[in-house]
Amino acid sequence: MELMMSIAVGILFMVGVYLILTRSLLRIILGTSLLTHAVHLLLLTMARLKKGAPPLLGEHASAYTDPVPAALILTSIVISFGVTSFFFVLAYKAYQKLKTDDMEQLRGDEGE
Amino acid sequence: MLSILHAAIILPFILAAGMPLLKRLPGKPHPGWAVMLAPAVLFVYFLKQIPIVQSGNDIVAALPWITSLGIEFSVQLDGLSLLFTLLISGIGTLVVLYSIFYMDKEKEAVHRFYVYLLLFMGAMLGVVLSDNLIVLYGFWELTSISSFLLIAFWHHRERSRYGAFKSMLITVFGGLAMLAGFVLVYLMTGTFSVREILQNTGIIAGHPLMLPALLLVLLGAFTKSAQFPFHIWLPDAMEAPTPVSAYLHSATMVKAGLYLVARFTPVFSGQAAWFWLVSGVGLITLIFGSFKAIKQTDLKAMLAFSTISQLGLIMALLGLGSASGYYTDVQQSLFYSKATMAAIFHLMNHAVFKGALFMVVGIVDHETGTRDIRKLGGLMSIMPVTFTVAAIGALSMAGIPPFGGFLSKEMFFTAVLNAREMGIWSMDTWSSLFPVIAWAASVFTFAYSMVLLVRTFAGKFKPEQLKLQPHEAPVGMLIPPVIMAALALVFGLFPGLLSYSLIEPAMAAVLPGLLGPGEKFLVSIEFWHGWTPEVFMTLGVIGAGILVFVLQPKVKALNSTGSARFSLNGVYDSGLRTLERSSKWLTDKYMTGSVRHYLIYIFTFLVVVLGAIMLAFDGFSLDSSSYAPVTVYEAAILLALIIAAIAVPFANSRLLAIILTGAVGYMVSLFFVIFRAPDLALTQLIVETVSVTLFLLCFYHLPKLKKELTVLKFKLTNFLISLGVGLMVTLIALSALSAGNSHPFESISKFFLEASYTLAGGKNVVNVILVDFRGFDTMLEIVVLGIASLGIYAMIRLSLNEKQEQLPPGAGFNKQSGGRLVSVRSNDVILRMTSRVAMFIILTFSWYLFFAGHNNPGGGFIGGLMTSAALVLLAIAFGLDVMRSIVPLNFRKVMASGLLIAFLTGLGSLWFGVPFLSHAFGHEYLPILGEVELATAVIFDLGVYLTVVGVTMTIILEIGRDR
């Protein structure tokens, strides 16, 4: 499982980075979303998979999965929601003002 | 422990911080009156320390700071420090008094001026009182910065900015070199404490790092004290207001370099390099400065070169005095220590007469509107008091009895004459040059002193060339220079006042090795020693000086300001230009303005550096022994996830790309379920749902996806880089998993699992970590969320306002009912009917999730998101107005109150004497509900809940409102 997950994470990273390097703002935003997913799965995988019950002590299980990555990821999900929405608004506001979403045209010129 | 000495350093800073309050005072008194209190109080305090220091007891106090690096805020007050603190506070008091009349509170930004001045005062006290070299360095740079700010005080003038920048560059360059020198000293001795270093001078003496350390420390001292060839910043620093020039650029800051040399004399004395550099550079500066001073036509420039020259004189004396560290025979050592005595005495004399002269020039400038000696003249009868002060100052500077300057000039001659007998370090060849240079420089000094005095105050009065009608300055402006002039006279007539109170303790600090316990230096300064060579030298100076003064207007060498073809300033200017041009060229090479390029650098760096390090340390490994098994179901989801992800770059429509990304998100939440992270699965599901709404709203505003019309090379680069990153991540993940098999260290997760219930009373460990163990992180996280939502709010409102301005006033832009969510409003009857029911179910469920959070999956984040989802559903089904009428809340206020609750819960724990955000919990029996757990963590979670609702709704509603 860990092997497969690592490969999947690698693929998600690859697609995410590829999208970020493209010229369209929308693709870049989607790329960051995919990167976020990739990071979450990576964190989870690093803690080993399926090694026990959910970290709810009411379960009285003999082993629990690692709660630390879960806590980290929970934080990250909510933050990335905020950041993604910010990106979105920034992107379409930039588009409305500058009439382009092409990063090559958005690049700063001399003296700007 | 914080001592009074620490407080003395901090006092000016506190006063500077309180300056804005002074601005609010009724009646707007000049802030200088309040500011003057600080140096005055400090002066009295330091005066009272004289008997203690005199008896040989240094005052020492330490305040731990970064102890692991040997850095502590330790201070000491010995004879040398005391001398400087008295200069700083004493002259500081007079300068502030003077500035009250110089700086017009109506026309100038006086508050800002005093903030900078106090900043300098505190920093300078810090320099001379610090025992720790790193702390000393910090204060040292702070003096450079405050000097920069003060020189550029009239920053609308181009010359001021130029001068400020120049002084900053040169002194900070020297400061950095000095820091490197300090680090080398630390490497040799293992301590940053000056007192401890002085006990280890033996280690330094023969150490291979000694010479580099010596050179670097001296570089700091020479740049700060404007020694040749670094002196070029000082004349340009004269653009500062005159009180600043009098204070920083003559009496105190430029003497920091002298202080440093004096402070390090016990460390490096007896070294040939130290002796030659300090005295040699000092002498060159002395003659060069005095020669340049004659040629100046601007009074302040003349004083600037004069200061440079006098600083060189003191520097040279310190160098000559350091020779006494070479000799083991006490009699010989004492013989050469006379130079150090002269240095200390002249330091005080110079501060006094130069301070007086600067203030005089300030008065002349203030009253006549010019400082050009070609326009001035004949002011003697118009400004008699100013003239008297100027005469005393100039005569003291020229070395004429009965003023202090005469005595120290005589001692200087004695020192250079003594140097002829040294016979070490090839002094036998060169020593006869010393008296010659000293004598010649004194001749020039005499000459420019006369130029300054005579050209300004005697001769013909030329009122037609002056901007203002000159008259005597106001009394307040005259008091400080009169006091200084009086001191110049007192120092001359009664040098005994200083002998054992200040000079002897300072000498003991500079040359501690010469004295046995309980011994004292013999300090006797007298007017008359008989017909000694010094007397003849002085007579010669007067004769030749008068000659130079008379010849000055006629001989070109004495009045032309030098060739423009080659000058140190030219070197500095063109060097700076070349530096700017080449760094711009270099930066333009890689700072292309394209975000993509920057990302390529970052990603390539990541791949190359990580890969290289992993390879170098043989980090890649694969150990599949403990992997979890895979079921077909999981494999299928994974496949779906990969396919969806890979399809995103190929999607040609916006909708498809968004849906595919969403699909990845939902797959990820399925994995959260499989990997037993229920909280994550819930969160991810709701976030994905809310995100889709958000995407669809933004969708309207974004352009259609164009097919990427780019060349293959562009795509190939992108592909290769992303492939590299993906590969690297996979390899590192696998290697980390293999490395983890050997359990190199205990995971902290065990602690959380064990302590979750016993310490925090919660069974959902993830939630307990969020609200309790790592509550502070969570609090800052919701702050970030809040900022993001306000950012969105601002971006949208900003352009809304622009549009409103374009519309004619009163044109129908309905602020309340907003926007496009109305048009999105569904006409679907089924949706409206079901959502009526569903909404309540979702809301109830969200509250359940919120309350369950501490023990079961759920919590503030999840509950908050769920509630927002319900509200969004309501808005979509019935339109924004209906939603507003049902939930009449300002969601920004909801967010703010959430943040406030979270913060107050955290503060509440302080009330019980425990650290910020400590939670308490208890299990109570309540009727009907049975045993219920009450935890303050729940209140904190309520804050999180409200913030999340507020943030999400603000974002969604604002985007929905935007047209």
C-alpha cells in the first residue's frame, strides 16, 4: 500500500508542478489544489497506513493510527480552502483589470 | 539582573518611544525641554559614579540573553567608559538645549528629530558601556543608523541623502569588518566578554588569527573615526543640522573608533602592527585633515576636516601609548604611557572646544544665513558673545595658552619627542619623522583656526552678501557654547580637576597591565616645565602659523580645493556606480519578471540539491517489509485518483478541469476513510463541497481555458521539471518509510495518545491536539483564515467602489440585495422543497458534530464548515435576500467574535496563573443529559466554529455579490 501511495503522491506532485508552470491562471490554481492533496496524502503515508483504529480513545482498541499527521492535515485543509479562494478572487480580479490570464503577459516589465 | 547601568542605556530609548505622547501635550511646548531631562539626569548619575570608579571598583552587571552563544547583555563602568558616558550625557544636555533654539518647532519635524537623537544617545551609551562584544556591535551599528537618519534629516535635499548614504555605507562596512574581528577574537579566547578577553591576552599574542583580528577591528575603528582614507564621509555628514554635527560628528560618535582602539589597547598593545597602524594612520590623518581644512570656504566643512585631523591626533597618541605594552621595564613603560594620558586629555579638550566652535558656526549660519567665509566678516561687534566663544574655541584648538588645548598639544609634542627613543620596530629609522609631522600639522591647525576666527569675525562687514540681518543669538542658544568655552578655559587653568577624577581612571582602563594592585598613574599636567623643546615647538607653530595664515589667500596650494581629476570621493562615487550597474546587470539576468522562471529555479534547486544530498549520503533505500496490504477496492480508488489527476492538464474546458480536480479531492477523502482518519474525511468532504460552490461562483469571472499555444520546448521543460519533482518526492517518501523501519527515535504520537484523556479529558485525539495541545497553532491558523477572508473582502469591495464612483450618484446600485447569487437562484421546485428540510438536518448535524468533537469525530472546524454548507444551500435555493432575512448576521462580525472568544479563552488561563491557552476540564452530572464533560477547550472550539462560519460565509457571499 505504501509503495502505491508513494507513487500516487509522486504523480500528484508531478501534475501539480506541471500545472503551476503553465501560463493560465486557472490551471495554476488547480495545480496548487492538487499539490495540497499530494502533501496531505504524503503526510498520511509517512505515518504508516492502517496500523490501528482511528485515534478515538472511546474505541478501546489495542492500537491507534497516528493522530499527529491527522491534526496537521486538518489544519492544512481548512487553510488551503482559505488560500485557494483568495487565489481565485485574486486571479479573476487580475483578469478583470488586466484583461489577460496569461502569466507571460502578466510578467513585470522594466521599471514597473 | 537589570541594573541601573542597563536602565541608563534604556532610558533614552524609552523617552524616544514616548515621543508621540509629547506631541499631544496641550500648548505644544518644544519637546526639547523634556528630552533634555534624559541626558541631564544621566550626567548627574555618572558624575556621582566618579568616586566609585576612581577607587578602582568597576561597576559590572549582566543580563543573560543568548547564553548558549556566549552573548549576554553585560555592562561595565570603568574609567574609560565613565569618561565617554560623561561626554555623551554632558554634551548631550548642552546640545539638546542648543537645539531647542536652533530647531524651530513650527517649521521642523522636531519630534522626529529628537527620536533619532535619543536613539543615538542610547546606542552610544550602549557602545561605551557594553562588556559583551556582540552587544557592543549591535549598539555600534545602531549609532550608524541613527547617524544616517540624522544626516538625512532634511531628506528633501539631495546632498543630505547623499551624505547620509555615504556615511552609512562606510561606517557599516567598517562595522561588519569589526564584527568579523570580534568573532576571530571569540575563536581565540572563547568569550565575547571584554573583561574575560583582557585576562586572556596571552593566548591572543602569539595566535595566528591575531593579525587578521587586529586588522578587522581597526577597520571598524578607522571607518567610524573618519581616519584616512575613510574620512570622506565626514565632510558630507555636515549636511546634518548643526546640533547633530556638534554632537555626533565631533564630540561623540566619531570618537567611538577611538574608544574601540582604547578598549582594545590592552589586547593588542605591544604588537608592532598595532603600533604602526594606529599611530601611522593617525598621523597621516592628522596632517592631511589639517592641510585640507585650510582650503575650505564653508565653515562647517572646515570644522569637519579639523575634526578629522584632531581625531587623527588622538588616534596617533593612542598608538604611541600602546608601545608601553611592549616594555617589561616599568620605568620605560610609564615613559611612553604619557602619550595615552595626552590622548585622553586631548579627547576631552577637543570635545569641549570643537563643540563650542560647531555651535558658534551654527549661530553664525542661523543669524546670517550663510557659512561661506568669503561672504562673512566683521561680525565681532555685532555678535560679541559669539565672538568671544569662537575666540576661546579657536585658540584652544590652535594650542595657545591658557586654554586646555595648549596643555594637550604640549603633551602631544612630548609624546612624539619621546617616541624617538623607542628603538624598536624599526622606529630608529622613522621616529624622527614623528615630531616633524606633528609640528607641521600643528602649524596648519593654527592657521585654519585663525582663518576661522578672523575671516568670520574680523575684517570688513559685508551685509549685502548676507541673506539675513545678523544680530546676537538668543540667550538659550548662547548658554551651551558659553559653558563649553568656559570649560575650555577651566581645563586649561585647572587641569588638576581632571587629573585623578577622570584621566587617571581612564588610563588605568587603557593600560591595566602597568599597574600593580592599589597603584595609580602619576598624572601631573602643568603649564611650565622650563625651556623645553616643546616650548620652542609651540613658539615655532605660532610663527609659522601666522605666516601660513597670511600667505593663504595668495598661495594657490593653500586655497585651491584640489584637483578634481583624482580624489578619494571620485573613487568612492565611481566605485559605487560600477557596483550598482553591475549588480543591476546581474539581477536582470535572472530576475526576469516571469513567475514561471522563478518557479523553475525553485523546483530545479529542490530536485538537484535534494537529489545530490540524498545520493551523497546514500539516502535512497527501499524496504518493503512492513507495508500494509492492498485490497482491490483501494487499488481501484487509487487508479481513479491517478487518472483524474493526469487528465487535468489535458482538460480543454474550465468545467472539466474543475470537476476533475474535485474528483481528486473526493478520492482523497475516501482515502482518509480507508486510512482511519474520520475527522479528515469529514472535513475534506465538506470543504470539497463548499469549494465546488466557490469554483462555480468564480467561474463566471474567469476566461475560458485556451489551448496552451506554446512551443514544444516550453512544454518539455515543464514536463521534465515536474517529472523530476514527482520522482524525487516518491523516492524520498519511500526512503523515509524504509528509514522509519529502524525507529531512529520515539514518535511524539505516543504522548498524545496517552495524555489525551488524562491531561485534556478528550477522547478524540486529533481534536484534542487541535484545541488543547497545539491550541496556539490553531488560534493563529484561524487568524490566517480571517485575514484571507478580509483580503478577499477588500479586493472585491475595492473594485465595487470604483464602479460605484463611475456611476452617477444615486444610480441604482442596490447595496444590500446583491448580485449574482440571485440570478443563480434555482427555480427548481424540488431543490427548494428538499433543501427546506435538508437545511435543518444539516444544521442540526453540524451542531452535533461541533459538540461531539471532543470525544468523537467532529469539532469546531468541521461543525463550522457544515453550518456554512447549510447556509450556502439556503442561499442557492432561495436566493441571497431570503438567506439574509433568515440569518441577519454580519459574517465579518461573526468571524471577529469567534477570534475574540478563542483569544479570551486563551487569556482566561492567565487568570488562573497558568500559561496562555491552558485548558481545564471536569465531568459534571447534569439533569436529563447525564454525565457531561465541561471543558474550556469547548469554548475555544466555539471560537474556532464561529470563525470558520464567518470566514466561509464572508468569502462565498462576497464572491457571490461581485458582478
